[in-house]
Amino acid sequence: MSNHSFKKFLAAGTSAAVVVAAVTPAAFAHESHKFSDVTKNYEEAVTFLHDWEIVNGKTETTFGTNLNLTRGDAAVIMANALGLDTENAPSAGFKDLNSRIAGSVNALAEYGIISGVTKEKFAPNDPLTRGAMAKILVLSFELDEFAVDTPFIDAVGVFGPYIEALYGTEITYGKTETTFGTNMNITRGDFANLLYRTFTFLEDTIYIPYAQTAELVDSDTITVTLEEAAPAEYSAEEVAAGLWIIAEFADGSATIPAINNAVISDDLTVLTFDITPDLAGKEGLLYIDELEIEFNFTAGTTNASALNFDAASTVGSEQINPVKITTASSNQQ
């Protein structure tokens, strides 16, 4: 998957009421995995998930492809995938969580994505079933609208609607023509494949805009030229909301700016909008999709300079105003 594909995944996560500030464009380059037990059937999925620090191995050299995925490890993987705040999530009340997984479980429980086997027991070491897997993926990425009737005689009970939704997306099929395998355990390799296929499905079905160029007009106004015209049925606000924007400040803090007063050109290719907080009095980097703007609006300075991810380590001394830029062509789980 390209960086574009990953941005679509992030945008899908934000639509599920999660915050993705934990992932920044600075993390685009990663080292390939060294797992000896990942066969070609799982290579693409595991490579992608590992590159983006969504999954780790059971050891430095084994992924545990054929091992059952535990409920605790599934929580860690999904919290990583959704970029959840695992440090500040309120306690879900489970008394059987260790420090490695507690934040992930609490964060997912806060958004109603997972639940315990009892009010005080999450059972983190129990294997995750295929039915529970369906529930987690459907709730995480809001796939319920894709539900269709299935031929599965075991798509019943609490997991029935989630199996129908996952079947409707064609992300997965049953274990046989008439059974989904609802109560069967899912392996780490199969879960990696299904999570990766979910990203691919979202890429093909959800419209997300991409910034081709961006201009920081002043400290709170941005103009973005899109790679292609937006669909006519989308409002300017909806298109702008699909952009990935993060401001990182010189003091080490960061924020996801709110977008206001969005307007779009008649040909549906140019967006102009305001951002909050205003960057006045600040300096740092503004990321817009795969673009990067170095800004300095501190006292007596109103300059911004253009960078791109490939050249960010060597470019940045020249300043212009305004700026226009273009795209450049552990814990074990």
C-alpha cells in the first residue's frame, strides 16, 4: 500500500470517532520485518502492519503466524491501528489487565468497540474467536451498513449482525459454504490478513481527498489544490474534513487543527479554509497529507518555507511568503 492508502485508513479511523494524532508523517520510513514464519500468504499484510507499527512479533524473529490471537493482543493491535490515546483512556473496570494491554483495552472500551466477558473480567489471555473478530472490525470501521444476508447457519446471536456486515464487504468468507466458524479461534496471521483487507476495502469504497499543493496564506488560512476534482455530492466542509492536517510546534507539542469556513472552487479542485488554533505567535511544521510546511509566525516574523518528506532533512533554509508546495514523487503482540 502507498502512503495514500495509509492516509485513507487513518481517515477511516477518524470517522469512527477516534483521534489519530499518534501517527505523524515523520514516521513514513520503517524497517522491514525479520519474521521467519511469515509465508507468502501473509507477507503483504504483515509487512504493511509491521511497517506502520500496528503489529509486533511474538519474538524479534517470529510473528507467531499460526498461533491463536489472544484477546489482549487483539486489543493492542486495534488500538495501534486506530491511533487511540491509550495513556489517558478511563478505566473500563477490568481487574485482570496487565500494564502492557490495559491502556489499549480501556481505550477500545471507551468507544464501545470491545467488552469484557464479565463486568470486571476481560480475559486477555483467552483466544479471540472469529465472531469477536467480526465485531471488532465492523465497529472499528463502521461497516454495519454493508450487512447482507449470509448462507451461514452459525451467523446467529450477538455476533450475527457483525458477520453479516463483514460478509457484505467481502473482506472474508466462511470456513465452509454454510458456516462462518463463529466460535472458532482466529490465528494471528489470519487476523493480519483481514485487517489489511479492511484497509483495502475502505480504499476502494470511501472517498478521501488528497492535497496536490498547499498554500499557507496567513497564520490561519490555507488553500489546497486537490489531486482530482471532488465528487459533486460532497460539500466543501465534507471534503476539507477528509484532509489529514497536523500542526507540530517548536516546543514539541502538536495538535490537529479544526477546519472552519471551508469553500470550494466551481471546478471542485481548490479548497480554502480557516484553521483553529491560529498559528499566530507559533513556529513549527504543518503537515497536510504528504505535504509539509515550515512556518514561523513569532513576533516580527511572518515567513513559511516549503519542505517535502523526502527532502525535509536537507531543505528548509530558504524562506518565502506565501508558500506553495507540491507532493514529492516495544511491546510484543
